[in-house]
Amino acid sequence: MKTSIFLLLSLNNFLDILKIETSKVDKVHILTPLDNLEYTEEELSKFLGVHNKIIISRNVTIKKLNSMLNTIDSNSNIENVFAFEEYCLLGAAVLREYFKINGKYPKEILPFRDKKIMIKLLEKSDIQSVKIPYTEEYVDYKQVSNLLKEYNKVIAKRRDGMGSKDMVIFTNDLTISQIKELASRIRKDKKYLVQEFIEGSVFHYDTYIIDRTPIIDNIMMYQDHQFEFDSNDSLSAVSVADDDLRSRLINSAHDIIRSYGFDKVTLHLEMIHSDAGIYFCEVGVRPGGAGVVPVVQELYGINLFEVEYSLQSNEIHRLPNRTIEQVNYGGWTIIHPTEGYVTYVSDVNEILSVEGVKSAKSFIAVGDYLSAGKHCATKVFQAVYTSEDIETVSSSKDKILSNFKFKTKN
């Protein structure tokens, strides 16, 4: 029985992809670490217009091969294993290697799920156009105290971290007891790096690469401190209007791409522009989260999830392979959850009437219970907006933040 496996944390972004894949195979088997997804097997089958083709296995430990294998019918002939979200990439690579099917194996994914390996590879390339923050493996709070004698600020990051989750920031005005207290937040069951904290503007660069050539150059500046997302109500990013800065950031991104030797891949890269130059932050071999995919689709006519699906299906011929230029400016905004029961949510139609807004979605309803966000891409609302001028884009962002409201109570 021809079967394709998907490792997913959500369904709504991948419905079109699932529909295509169900037409190619006998079964689509979805593995998720979550208790529930947006649809049951029956609901998803009905929505996709298929019968008896969907299996969903929940509460799967996708970081452990045996946990995944225990859910898979031994009589299945596995055709493909797909993953699009960072948390799922390594598990999918492990399954591909086990079943000996096409696609990226762990050795190709691990360097971009482990920040230590990621940084070491870039350092070995001897890249000149991009600086790399001073980095050590985290030992203890005394190490942090010593580093703060040299640097004004340092940050502890999980080696396998994503979305700014579990980061801890230390400043040189802290006492040793305060440093020790902050360091107690560092999880003992995870490996961490400690880095020089680079002050500056943070940018994300998004593209897909065919034969070592970036096809698009989407560069945007975060409008909020995503490293300290738990103190922010929202996160936004907008296009870079300064042509010189945009050009320098894109050139740096291209140098990073060459340094890693990327060939056929979807890429989400983050860089920091400071007074001392452009610094590397991190890179992911997958489409960006938050509002990246929909804003790229508005600006370039390219859905990066569909691009990644084509790459993982080895159907590169379906993809544009010549550079696509950006015409308009754009931006995205997400609103973070506040813990409690939802008592009020704004009418999304009010947001859709704002000039430049292309899409706006609320993911909550009155009566829902919300937990605090675990990472900077956690959202209860998302909007995407574009315009021929950057002033309208900035105005759209401000109006969205002013007009969308929700309330919770415990």
C-alpha cells in the first residue's frame, strides 16, 4: 500500500498539499506530537474529498524512531516523508534514512538544528562579509559572570532552540546573585550556548535555492524584539526601504548561502545589523514561521510551503528557476496570546478594511482558553499587508495593532 507520511504540528497551512498527495498514494499518514489537530480523520477526509485515505497518529514522540515506527503499518510501502516545520525536520530525516527513500537525511538536517554545528561550519568557511558573535558552550552562571566583564550583554540559547524559546539574557549591571537566579531558568535537560549579545536591528531573509541560486530575495526587518517576545504583545516585520542597506544584507545572505554550499533548499535566515557590521544570527532549512509564508506569496507569487513540498517530492521542474524580483513593499503582524479565557475578539472584517491589508485571520473565539506563548511565533491573530510605498506599509501595521483587540480573564 503506497503511503506518504507527514510530520505536522498543524493542518491548515498544508491542506492543498495534502489534497495533492492523496491523489498520488493509497494512504496519507499524519504523525503529530500534539493531542489534537484542527481536524479529525473523518473531517479532514471530507474536507479533502477523499475516502478512507487519511490516518492521524497523535501524541507521537517524533524525536524517537521507535515511537514513530510503532504507529506505521508494517505493510505500508513508504513513498515519501514530508515535514515543513522546524520541530519536525529531524524526525522526518530519521524516517527517510530508515526507509531508505529520497530526501534529506539527518546528516543534512542536524547542522541546522544544532546551533553549535551551524556556527562552527560558518566559522570554518572563513566568511568575511558577515561577523559571528563570540560563542561558547554554556557551563554555569560563573562563566556568564566572567563573560559579562568583557561584554555588556550575553544571551544563553538552546542548541536546538527555535522561535526564541527558552532564551535567557544577562546584562552587566546584574549582581552575581541575580545572574545565578536568571541562570536557574536554563533547562538542565537541554544543551545551551552562551553568546555575545549583538545590539542592532534584526532582519529575516527568505528564499529558495535551485542549483545554488537564490530565486527570491525577501529581506524584512523585525519591528519588535523577538528575543524577548514574552514581554511583547505582538511581533511584526516589514520590507527594507533603504536600497543600500537592503543590497548589503542580500549580499551577506548570498555569501552565507555560498559558505554553507546550499544547493536545493528553502531557507529562513536571520541577521543582525549593528554599528560594527552585519552579524550572523541563525539559519533554518525550511520556510519561515509567523507571517513569512503569506507575505512572500503576496510579494512574489510563491508559496514557500508548496516550494518545499516540490523539493521534498523531487519535483523541482514544477518550480520557477529564474530570479523573481520584488515589486512592492510588504509586512506581517502577529498578536501573541494572553493566558486565560477569551471574553472578547475584534471583528476581523475591520482589519480587512485597512488600506494595504491582503489577509487577516483570527485563530481564537470567545470561550477559548489560551495558554501563554511558548515562542515568538505563537499567535492568536495574523495579518499581511503590501503597498507600493513603505509609508503605507508602516501605517497598515500601526492601524492593525491599534484596531485588533482581544480580552481574556482567568
